[in-house]
Amino acid sequence: MADHGAAGRLSAPPDEDPIVLEQKRAAARAAVEMIRAGMRVGLGTGSTFAHLLPLIAELDFHRGLRCAATSPATEAAAISLGLRVEPLDSLGELDIAVDGADQVDPRTWVVKGGGGAHTREKIVAAAATRFVVIVSADKVVEHIEPPVPVELVPFGVEHTLATLSPAQLREGCVSPDGGLLGDYLGPVGDPRTLAGRLSATAGLVEHGLFPPEMVSEVLIGEQGGVRRQEGAKA
Ligand code: 5RP
């Protein structure tokens, strides 16, 4: 499980298991194969995505890519590697977006937001023709479990938390859009029912449950290779 820390972090824990590290790298290597010259590319956030960024920057045609970033940390890293980052709204529809995840279930429900960037990540994923998720094998779960990340409007946040209960804020974590970052900690059950309930909660900006219809493909780094799991998005 990713550490639920500051918004938009790109780094992995210093004591990361070398097997997990290699699985993240393998998934990133598989994803870079999907990037073509001239594409408009959505850049994700997190330590798995951080392995992909330099691979994109090494592509011969990287200067012709037009990228939108899901977090200030990714934007800064991408620019420092020579990638062209533009506001999402100047790019129209993206050809592809690639991002990490905290959990992936067999039906391709995905949980994101361990790094607190799930609101922008969901907007970028929705703006992309293809949304590709890259994960190490430890992110694969039989059933989605709490925590499910949430971003909340600061006004009346105690009421919103009481409605969501059990839920808690991540101390000092604020999104780049001014939302308070936290986690829903109650039972998940059917992810679609929970996603509907969370979306209908007043004061909740966005939650980290991504339905299969938002996901084109998951690239799972496993020992011995990369396994592909199809989502329900073309
Ligand atoms: C950030 C995210 C990340 O993609 C997710 O938390 C996975 O991070 P990592 O690759 O570091 O485990 O959703 O909001």
C-alpha cells in the first residue's frame, strides 16, 4: 500500500523491496512502448509513474509530445527532463494517460489517491482516449478495501466527515486546488454502490474509486514479466 502522505509525491519509500521496485520498472517499460510520436500524453503521479517519466524523456521524439501533468510534482519533474507540459485545457482530448494505482481488483476497479492527486488524476484519465494503469503485483487485490482517498471542500468539513463516517483527514494535506485530503475508512462492499454514495455526498470534491469504464488496460509488473488486464474503456 502506498503511504498516504503529502499531495502529489513522486518518491518511493527508501526501504522499498527490490522485487517491487523491479516490478514497477517493468510496468513502466511496458507503458513507454505505447507512447507514439506527436501524442498528447497525460502524466500520472506517484513512485511507479516516476519510473516512466525518464523513459518518456529518452524517446527520440519526446520534444514533439504535448503533456498534461496530474500534479505540480510531476509537472516540475517532467519539465526538468525536457518534456513540454501544457495546461490540460489547451490540449483537447489526450491520446493516452498513464498513471499508477493503490489497488486493482479482478473487475478492474482501481483505487487511486494514495499520493493525494486523485482529483486531477481522474480528470486527466477522463480526458484521455486510453487510460493505462501501471502497478507492481502487490497492488492487485481480490476485493477493494479501505482506505478510499477523498478530497473535501474545507467549508463544513466536519459535517462532511460525519456524513462519510468513518473517515479522517490526512493531517496537513491540501490538494493544489485547495481541497482537504483524507480517506474514507468504512466498508467498501460493492465499489459501484460506494462510488455512487461518495459522489452524492455534499462537500466531497472527488473520491479515488475509478470504475472499469475509465480504465483501458492495467500493466502489472510480476516476477517474470508484465501481465496485461483489460479494462472496459476502449
Ligand atoms: C497518487 C496516486 C498514485 O498513482 C498511487 O498512490 C500509486 O502510487 P505509487 O506508485 O507511489 O505506489 O494515485 O494520487
